[in-house]
Amino acid sequence: MMTAADLPGTIPVFPLPGALMLPRARLPLHIFEPRYLAMLDDTLKTSHRLIGMVQPRDVPGSEEKRLHTIGCAGRLTQFSETEDGRYMVTLTGISRFRVQQEVSGFTPYRRCEVSWDGFSADLAGPEEDRGFDRKPFLDLLGRYFEALSLSTDWDSLKEAEDELLINSLSMLCPFDPEEKQALLEAPSLSTRRETLVMLLEFALHGGAPEETMQ
């Protein structure tokens, strides 16, 4: 496990719309763009092997993709290279961070100075959600999956720990980037679960997401 002393002040960032990383969760990525291949090569040379996942946001009247203030850093824990030079990697979520400023330099990818203050709980063990009532939650989830014609392994969902269940659904459900950002910024697991319930109910009653879960 990493400690606060292991966290660097500057990290490479991967602005990927709709890709949500959460502490202790795993995010598989397929990397093929040259700038991100360079980012992975450089990351493998560091001791921390951290990459920051952060949502880009559109700025009216500007072509520049600015970044949301809060992202989550993942440690490169699995890595394989295909015959044609692409990378299949897995990031394991370590801690959220707050972007201080972008760093200019000679790398083809973006880097940011970040602060880890306020996210010390991310480095601790798994969170519990003592107010979590699974039956109505799973009933709601079942209606959501049925509405979007999705299937899942219900036995695994029923047996999953609170954090794994809530965070996995937050990452996998086809919410839009701003909704994913709200799930990321939730200060606790219970708040994330409440936000997730709200988004599921909105999708059922206020319009379903455009994408489908894979």
C-alpha cells in the first residue's frame, strides 16, 4: 500500500471523458495514441507508477479542453504489449487529487501539479456504508438494467462488499461525464451510494442514458 509520503507533487494526467477511476477499484485501458504510449513508457520508469485520470470539460467559446479540478490517480498494476505496439493496461485506484496547475514542458502528454490534501481516507482500507439497505437498492438496479436491456451476474452483485458494489456500478454504468464527476467527488461511500441511487432513478424517470454497458 502507498502512503502519503509516496505521492508525488506532479503526475501525468489522462483526460478521458466518461472514464471514472475510484480508490481501490481497477480500470482497464487500451492505449494506442502515440502521446499516451509515451506517457506509459515514462510512467514505467518512475517508482510510483501513477497516472491521473481526470475528466476534461468543454469551455464555451474555446477549443481548449480544460480539466476538472478533482481527479483520481491510479497505479499501473498490469501491463502487456500487443504485437502492433499497443498497450493493454490496468490502473488500480490509489487516491483522489486536486489539480493545482498544469505543467508546461516537452512531453507530448499533459502533466499537472496536484494536491492530495483532503483525501487521506482514500489511502486507508475499504469504506463501509452502514446505512446501505441492499434489497431496495438491488430492486432499483434490476429495473434500471431491465430498462436498458442489460444483463449481469446477480449472484456476484449480492455477495460483493459494499465498496466494491457501489464503486463498480459507479464506474460501469453508462452515465454522462458530469454525472461520473459527481460520483467521483462524493466525500464518502454513503454519499456516493446516494448519488448513484439518484442517477439510477433519474435514468428511469427522466430519460435513459444514450450508451449501453458492456
